Amino acid sequence: MRFKERLLTFSYLLASSKKYKKIKKDLNRILNDAGSIEKKYFDYFMIFLVLSTIMILILEIKNKLPTWVYLYETFAVFVFILEWLSRLWVSSDAHIDIIEMQESAEYDKKELTFWKLLKPAISKKLTFVFSPMSIIDLLAILPSFRALRFLRFLLLFRLFKVFRYTENINYLLRVFIEKRFEFYSLIILFAFMVFFASTVIYIFEGTGANPNINNFYDAIYWAVVTITTVGFGDISPVTAEGRFVTIFLIIGGITSISFMTSIITTSMTEKLELIKTNQIFQEINKLKSFIVVCGFGKMGKVLSLELQYSGEKVVVIDPDMKEVIEAQKKGFLALHADASDIDLLNELKLEKRVKYLVALTNDDAVNLSIILSVKTINRDIVVYSRAVEKNARNKLLIAGAKEVVFPYESAAIAAYEHLGQPVAFSAINEILHEYIEPVIEEIEITKEMRLEGYILKKLGIKKHRLKLLGVVRQSEKNRFYFHPKKDEFLVKEGDILLVIGGYEDIASFRLHLHEGKR
């Protein structure tokens, strides 16, 4: 009884230990989290160990290997044992199972024996021990011990360990699990045809009519070779009945193989899409920061290309597969998905790495749904949205959009102004054509620049071939000073300069401000 109380106390201490939880969480991420960088390098290391130890097995058949090779193999086996024990540890939380069992017994007012206390924890551990991958691990480890050297051929099971470390192969292997009913049916049909044909050929030709069929095993061998359309030719039917069975078997074999090929091909095609998506997520996980563009329509294409050209990392999300394929061709990380799916957004880890998100679909309801989903994850994420209907603006702003744009309305106003004031537009066009690739850029005056109290003229705007459109003063509630006088306007920390010019000139001007060369 005292031991049971100590076990419960120990379990409570482990359950509340932050250090214990962190170690187990980190280990679980290395062993099982497909998206983590640690698991990726761990998988590469384990694949190398597996392949190198198999190579040792092959080389030692006809060669005497140096001592250091066997020491290396011992090290590899030690790593395999350590990995198996680690997987056994993280497969379940035994101490939590013990606590839950004890609490359940107290709630139901049932007597709790020592065996009942440990049964759930032991049961979960045994489930892992007798799982297929665990058995493969053990078969790969046990023959390494001297007492079991005669089972060295079992070391070939280490090759199956590679499946654990290659996520893409695992996706393809799941085809057989998901289509197990169809495969079971085909296996039963296949076994029935083989047994039927074997029995018939043995009855008619196993009595001496065919010298190559001496027992029922020969008949089964002939049936399997025939139904798989291999046809080695070492056993051929000599009677009319045997030839009739062969015709039946060949037709049945072609039919069953065609059916199986159809199932595998269809399932593989579906899984290949999942593999591609998984690879895209792995690429996204490598990015430290990126911008999400939801909708790769006309606006989405232009915006994404401009962001890409300026050096930003862009992730495109679109429910239309054609748009996704086009985005991928243009070099973007594109996902075929619903951008309002909270599970998808959580997988992208928006709250940590996203600079901002832009909702550019053609449906205001979809844009609203995207904004609400994003704000559910983190209200601090900056979201910009497009609106089709004017009455949708307030809804999108209330949902959490920082800015809402009306592309059609803006284009119509620009067209109207161009018709009404063609000279002004021509002047603006001439200004823009001074630059090869004109852009409007925001340059914030930071504390590190030490420009407090400087007049605009001393900043070197003209020297860098830029034009100043205005200054946004954040200290005055984002008041905009349009084309201020350069000889009088004093710069303050936090001011944002709106300049127009070429990419190289703007980059040079930024560097000039940070270096303090005035």
C-alpha cells in the first residue's frame, strides 16, 4: 500500500513538472513532428545509420572488416535502442494514466488495487510494443547481440525503418490501409482462383500425365505463375482440361490485376496531391516571415508579383486549382485550400510569422469569413481586404480589416478624373516616366537615424533623384503634410516620408539615412 501511495505521489510530481513536460515535448517533436526542422535532420541521420549498417552486413559476407567498422555498428545499434526506448516513453503518459485511474476510482467510490492502477498505463505501452513499426525496430536490433548472430538476416528489417523517416513514402503506404477492404476482397478472389486452378490441374495432370507436376505445391506454383501472367514455361499443361483451366486463369488474372492497378492508381493520384501539399507546408515552415494573399485573381496576381519583385515572401491561398497551379508556375508557395479554415491558418502559424494578410477574393462574404477566422487566431494580425459592394466596407472594418479597397470604384474615379483633367494626368504620367520602374515608398524616420530637427532639404532627397509627395506625422494622429516646404519643414522622429522614385534610388536613400552621411 505504501508503494502505491509513493507511485501516486511520483505521478503527481511528474504531471506538474514543467521541465519534465518540456523534455518530453521536445523529444516528441524530434521523433514525430513532421513539420519540425529537428525531425528532418534526425530522419536524415537515422536513414544514414540504417543504410550504412546494411552495407556492413553485405560487405562482411566475403570480406574481413576492420575493428572500427564493428564499433561503428555497435554505436548504430545503441542509437536504435535509444530511439526505441524514447518512442516507448513518448507513446503515452503513464503517470497521467495512473492519476486519471486513481481519480476515477475515487469518484466512483471503487476499491483500487495495484493492478487496476497500472493496467491502463501498461496496456498503452504494450500497444506500442506490439505495433508493426515497433516489431520492425526490435527485429532490426535483436540479431546484433552475439547470442543471436545466427539471425543476422533479420537485420534486413532495418530497411523497413526507412519508411518511418520518409513522410512521402508513408503517405503512399496509407493507400493500402485506406483501401484495405478492396485489397482484402481481391486477395480472397485471387486465393480462390489459385486454389481452384491448382486443384483442377492437380486432379487432371498430377497423376502422371504431366511429369512436371509431382505434388500439390507444384500445382500452386504453376497457378501463381500463370495468374500473374509471368509464365516461366517450366510447367505447362498437357491435357485439354489443363489448357482450359489455364485460359480461365489467365483471363481471371488479367481482370484482377487490372482492377488492383485501377485502385492503386486512383489512390496514388490522391495521395500525390497530399504529398505536394505537405512539401509546400515544409517550405512555408522554413520561412521566418511572409505575406499571405488570399485569392489569386487579377488583383491577387498583380499584388503578389509586386511583392515578389520587392523581395517579400508570398504564400497564396486559393480554392481554385487552376489559380493555384498558375501561382506555383510563377514561383509562389500556393495552397489549394479555403483561407477561412481555422485549422489551415493554425498550421501556417500566422500569429508568429505573418507580416500581414490580404483578402482579395471576389466575394465579400468570403473575405469577411477570412478576416473573422484570422482574428479568432490573433487579433493583432494586420489584415487588408478588398470589397465589391460599398455596404460591405463597414462590416469588413468591424470584423478587423485595417483598410478596405474598392478596385472597381477606384478605377472608375481615376477614369473620370482622366477624362475631366487630361492635362493633369499627362503631367503625372510624365513624372512617372522619369523612372524606369517607379514606385511609391514609405520611409520612416527612426531614432537610430538621429534626424530630429533636420530640415527636409538636408536629407538629400533631390540628390538621390527622388520626389517627395508628402510627410505623415504620426505624433499628430497621422496628419498628412502634402508637398511641404523643404527649407522650413523640420523632421521629427516617427515621421513617414512618402517618396516616388526607382527601387535602386530608394534603397540608396535608405542606406544614406541610416549611415548618417548628410
